[in-house]
Amino acid sequence: MSATLPFRDINVHASSTYYAFSSPSSPNAPTLVIDRPSGDLRLNDGKLTGGHRVSSISGILGIIKLRLDSYIITITKSQPMGRIKGHQIYKVISTEFLPLRERQLSDPDETTYLTYLKTLIKSGPMYFSYSFDLTNSSQRQAQANPSQPLWQRADDRFFWNRFVCSSLIDFREGRAAAGGRSGLAAGVPQPATDAYILPVMFGMMNITSTSVKGNPMTFALITRRSRHRAGTRYMSRGTDEEGHVSNFNETEQMVILNDHNSAGLTTYAGSLGFANSKPTAGAHQETQILSYVQTRGSVPVFWAEINNLHYVPTLQIRQPVSTSVEAARRHFDEQINLYGANYLVNLVNQKGREKRVKDAYEEVTSLLQSLPRETQVGDSKTEERFNVIESSGKGGWYDHLHYVYFDFHNETKGLKWHRAQLLLDQLKSGLEAGGYFHGIDAPGEGNIDVRRKQTSVVRTNCMDCLDRTNVVQSMLGRWTLTRQLIDLGVLKAGESAQDDQAFEHVFRNVWADNADVVSRSYSGTGALKTDFTRTGQRTRAGALQDLNSSITRYVRNNFGDGPRQDGFDLFLGAYQPDGLAAGDGRGVFVDRRPLVVQAVPYVLGFCALFVLVSLGTRRVAEGGSGVWAGRLFMLASLGVGGWAGGFMWRFGGLYVNWPKLNTPQWAVEAYEDTLGRVRKDPIVGSFVGGGRGEARIGSLEEGKKRRE
């Protein structure tokens, strides 16, 4: 029995009482009807064409309920990105929000919600396919049931629009009441709805038709971002109680031979296939899939970095570290179940502020293992290059965890990036044992003949899981690719994929693009150190670009990440406006800080503007009274501006743009502490009082309670 796949073409008929969705290429399929303004779902056997507005869409992204209304999010434009095994992959380009109310109500909060959602969707790279499961790796696809609908096969972690599809899924499973006119009883599954549920992946996708040594192939790189604990750089760190870590991404590097975009593979062994690790004849007509998966994710302990307008935020780690063991256990239980052995590559610094994160990671890993022992491998240059934690117990579950520390910054300082190879040398035995996935997709058959499985994964992290992690992951991807091509006979033993300069150019740029996409999603800018990823060398021009990106990150992380985090929380269901009261009537996003605190930036801006105007104004006659008055006023402006700037610097936590929907507890505590210090200020303390400041704290406390 073949699975029901999402419709490739959907027409929308809109009227004052309903939205009707139907597929012109499937005239016998039921029409999905969403009543207005109730939002009730029903299936209609015939076409509903009475709507006054007809449009064609690529798919339904989902349905979201905000404070005053619900909205159907439709994909109005999509862009083909390439094919994998003949399956077309698309990128979401534009969307439209269809309100259920015919007459829109004016509400500032509702407008802000919509702005945040539209900004997130527009800036977030989202991909989908009507016939290929983008949320699962090739190995998991081989184990899936092909008779299931696409959305049921999707990996829950990477089913990015899972929350906004919950209304459709509940209706399909019979968990939601159906509309009365359809004649369908509540509690009855509606499998015809499967064709309207389209799983979407958030991340990076690149598909390139290329060749190595004259052998054509499809090279693909897919990075899937988890929807759990998703957020922005300084607003989402560490783990939650369920073991979901921030910025968790799964990256799959694929090589597909004899694909629809290739004419076939002529290997060094002479047009031979590959089975049981040996070339075999007759397989050259079969599509061969080789896949290698890596992961990245924040250190799985309870920690945070608290913005205060300083370039380096305040690091906070919950003590004792043993309180993080249960969350870490849940995290690694899932990772071991999914991937097998985990090689935990930790790249944070062993000195300075990052050392506390390193120590916490090592402590929680040790606590997870039975009778841990530590062995260190160092050299004369570095006191602690590698710190490997292994368990002395036999057959323990957490023997699957292999902790490997590498002081990336110390080892590669002075542009000595070749020393990253030292980490590869340490991991080589684990990489060889873990292997990679290899499967055969025979023509005319839906199943994949699995010839080899990947039995371990390298889980890499630095502080952000961005820049250092990108360099290491691309290095491991290149090493594995070379191994795969040698096993296939494309390369001789001792050769490397780097030897083909044209392919090496493709490889470097694809991985650098991946680094930029992952970084923009988390930090708001492209990745650092991509000059090394693209060229193999660290350049001074690249260092200047990194400086620009670092400054941009500082500005966005302090003043722009709050709204971005709110957008994530809205779309992913971490915050649901419909279940909340209106509060004090002033709105969720109203600035409730004390007025004197709000006024300081305006005072600073006015003083800076006056000083600049004074410096640029041509002087009047020497000795005129206006000259001295202007100079005195400029000096006064410098003094007042200096005080205002100093005030903002000392009490920076009051000027960070925090998330207003699900405010983290540590942000509430930081705000309370900063406001308490302001009350002691000899100049403005008497103007602050407790009223308006307490209102702001109350708003933050509400956000904290919602998150809890």
C-alpha cells in the first residue's frame, strides 16, 4: 500500500464563511474546509467554488491562534533547490496569513505577534518536499515504514511546523470535533487529511551535481535544526529539564551515485558497484547512497550568559553541577538511542571564563558514568590537549559516551590551523569503528537495501556551537568523504578528495555556506572563520570580516534578540497567546521600565547630536558672546552625555531587549538586581521608586511563570 503524499498543487477558495482547499490534480480527493470564524475543520466530498477569492499555493504551513484571531499560514511561493534520488526539494520563499475573522480587530499585541512571526518565517530557511522525508537521515529513512504518510514518518525533533500543524493533525487523528455540516463524528480519524499536512524542515540544504576524478555524483549537505529549545544566542543556552539543548543541529553529508542527475559511476575498479565493503558487478545501474551524520549542541548543563551591554556577558552556571545530571541523562539517553556511541568533542577554552563550562561538562559526564577514570594525552606545547573520560565498568549504558577535549583556540593560535589535524588523529579510531551509512536504492523498489550502518556520531560543541564547531565538522566530513571514495574505488589508497581541486572548491564553499546559515539562525550574523573553511587558509581579510561580524553580533544580541526569541516561542508553541488573560490592559509589549530609565538613552542621543552639530558649525566672529555660550553648552552636553553613557554601561541589564513572552528566570533575576542598584544611585535613585519598576518586574515574572 502506497503512502498518501502531500498535494503538490492546492487551490484556495475564500468566502466570508469558509476557506476551501482542494487539489486540481486530484479531483476525486475531498476538499479541506476551514470554517470562519470558528476555525472548525471538515472534509467535503465535492468542490466548493463559491468563494470570491481564488489563489494557488504550494502548501499549508499550519494554523496558529493568537490573542484575537486564528490565521492559516499558506506557502504562496517556493523555489526548487535540486533533486535527491529524483525527489524535488523546495525552499519556502513567501507565505501569507489568512485571518479567520472577516473584519480584523485592531490590537497592538496582535500586530506585534504577526510581525514577529512573519519576520521569523521570512528570515528562517525552511525546506520541504512532497515525496522525500527531509527530517530524517538516510539511515533512519531506510528503517521507516514507507506506507505511512510523510508527516507520520517525520522526525519529531526536526518537524519544524509541528506545532502549527497540530490542528490539522488533531483533526486527522480524530482528536478534534469536526464541523457539523460534514456529517463526520468527532473521534473518527480522517486519513484524507494526510495530503494537506506538509512537514517542513528548518536549516540548510545544498544539492550539487559534481564529480571526483571524472566520476559524476550528487553531493548534498543537509543541516536540520531541532525545534526543541530553539532560540537565539544569549537567550537560549545549555539544557532544559527535558534534556533538550540549545542550538541542536544534525548535519548529514550525502554522496549519491547513479542518481537521476548522473550518468553513472565509473570507478577506479572499473564500473563496479559496492556491496559488503567489496566492489561487485552489476550494481552500476542501482542508486547508491552514502551518508555521514554529525551533531552539534550546547553543553548539556544548566548555564546561561546574561547580557548587560558589555561585550562579554556574565556567565552563570547552576551549582552544584550535579543538579544537571538528570537533564543530561535524558539528553544522552536520546542521543545514544538514536546514534549509538557518542564522541563528545568539547572545543571550549581551558582557561579564562570558558573553563567553568568545560569543567561543568566534564563533571556531569563523569557523574553519568560508572567508576570513571581519566587519561590525559598531552604534548610539550599544551598542558591539556586531550582529556578523555572513559568508564571502567563493563557494558555500561554510558560506556557509549567518549569525551574528548581539544583546546581549539590555544592549538590553532597564530593562524596555525593545520594543528586542528591533531583532533582528527585522536578521533580516527572512533571514526573508523563508527563508519558511515551505505544503501542501495534499486530501480522500481521503494525500500533501501542497507549494506552498512553508521553506529556512532561525533557531537561537537564550543560555546556557541558555531565557529569552532564549523571548522571541526567540515574537517571530519572531508576525512569521511575520502574514506568513502576510497572504499568505492574512486580514489586510491593514500589519495584524498582534496586532490581534485574543482571538487575541493565545491566542498569548501558548501560547508562554509552551511556555517553561515547555522550561525545566522542562532547569532544573527554569518559564521566566523569561514575564510579558512572556504580557502583552507586564515587570512587577514577574513579576520577583518570576523571583526565586523562580531560587532554586529554584539548589537543584535543585546538589542534585537528579544523579539527574535519571541518569534521562535510563538511559532514553536512555547508561548500561546490565546490561553492568557489581557492583564492590566496595557499590552504585553508595553515598556514598563521607570520613565527616568527610559529617558537616559534619549538624553545621551541629544547630547551626542548637539556636540556633533557644534563641532561642525562654523564659528562666528572671534570673541563674540555666542562662541562662549556655545562652548559652555557643548561642555555641558559632554558632561551630561558622559554621565548618561556611564549610567547605561553600569546598569546595562535595564537596556537589553529581553524576550517579553517567555522571559528566562535568570533574566528576571538580573533585571531585579540591576534595578535594585539603580535605586541606590545618588542622582536617579529617588526618581525610580518601586511602582513602575515593580510593574516591569511583574511583566517579566509572568514570562518566567509561563516558561515554567
